[in-house]
Amino acid sequence: MNSSDHVEPEVLDRFARGDLAEGELSAVLHHLENCATCSSAGPRRAHEDLAALRSELTTGDDRSHLGWILGIAAAVAAALIGVLLLRSPATPNVPPVQPQIIETRPIVPIDVPKKYGRAEWDALVRDARAGTSLKLPEVLKQLRRAPGELRSPNEGSSGSLAPSGVVIESTRPRFEWKAPNVSSTVTIFSGDREIARSTPTTAGRWTPSRDLPRGLTYTWEVQFEKNGELQILPAPPAPPARFHVLDATTYTELEAARREHPSDPLFLGLLYARAGLVDAAIAELRRVSDPADTVVARRVISQLESK
């Protein structure tokens, strides 16, 4: 069928009855879509078939025509549906809707302060980050040389005792001194009372065999003979070597902190500093790597080194 020819009447009849093959039906539908004359003839044929159906239903008594009647009804319905489809507006060639791309920014986690399990621990770190000066124990001031105290002019070559002027954790500290290679004896005092005494040694170091009671401040000295004379370190008028053994409560707190937060050098450093353990505090604070906390660590180290 050419696009310029019209659909023949018998073809329209077959179209209305639904008798066209698939190929013919496709050609007829294409022609009706583009030919106003034939597309108007389609409904007319359908209406004629409906009129015939109506007459048959009202006058016909023969039940044998029922199959033909139903066939006509189905054909007419199909024809009308085809015509309505042809008359419906064509779907515009709308390009597919592209998904909208929404630019998002990475979610920045809110800096929630770390909780340490104790209110006083939380406050210690929070105050340090806020710039509050750390409160150091009074015992540190008592251990350091008081203003006006003088050391022996030759102490640098004959003295240098450790521990001295510090707070320590161990109840069995290692005592070290520099003295001539002679037999020496270490004596430890609490106030005026002698607590422990070593056997003579030339090693320049000694560790007591019994624990020193916690929470006390001690003084100690080294005695030795030189050229037949008794010598004492530190030599008067220098002040005695003093140290303080950490009290049991603070020591237990530090043990818990090390167990619960072993990888938090800022927190541990602050705890050490508050306890007066200056060397341990500085060592921990120098391990701080977080950029925000290094400023805090440097400030506390400066405070400790200036005391």
C-alpha cells in the first residue's frame, strides 16, 4: 500500500472486524495515522457495524447468530480503540531526564571531648586545653633549693647525687653519686630518723633491699674516707639531697590511668605533672603528636622546666 493511496473499503471492513494479518494491520494503522480521510472512515465503519449489531440484538431471535454478534462487537471495540489511539496526541520526543547531581561536602566529625572515666581526669585535660596553668604539688617547692641556699664550690666535681629535688614512684629507688673510687656508705633519713643504710660499696650506686614507706620526704647522704678524713656528699654548706616517694593513692591512680589510657601521652603527661613526676611528665608530653595538643604539651613542659 502506497502512502498516497487510500485504504480500500473491504480492507476497512476487515480492519473493523479485526481480520487483518499482522503485516496488513501495521500498514493500515500507519496509513490511518497520516491520512485524515481514511481515519475518519474508520469510525464510520465501526458505527455501521454497531448499528448492525444493535439491530441484530433487538430483532434477532436465532440463538445461532450469537457467535457472529459477539465477533462483531469485539471487532467494533478493537476498531474504536485503534481509532482513539490514532487520534491521541503523539508523545513528544522528550530527552530522558538526567539525574540531578548534588554536590556534597565531606562530613566533618564534631570534636567531641574524650571522656576518661573520671570527672577530675576530664577536667584536667579540658582545663589544660583551655590554657589554664597546671597546679603543681607543693612538695616540689619544698624539694627544690630555697632562695639563698648555696652549694659547695666544688660540688660539681665531687657530688651530683640522684635522686634529688624530685618526686619518684619507686619505693626502692636507685641511688647514684659521683665520688672518688673509694668505699662509700649511703644513709637515708626521714626527718632525724635513720631509715636505711647501705653496706660499703665502691660502685657509686646502690638500691635498698626494703621498700621505703610511701608519701614521705627523705634526705640522703654519702659518706666516705679520703686521706684519712671522713667526707660527706653533698658537702656542707650545700643543702641535703631530698626526694619524695609518691603517696599510695596517687600511685594507684597513675596505675589505673596507664592501664586504661596507655596511648594518650597528653593525658598521662598531665597526670604525671600534677603528681610532681617532672621527668616522666616531660617524657610523655614530648610524645604528643596531635597538632592541636602539641601547643598544650609545649606550654606545660615550659611550666615544668621553669620551676
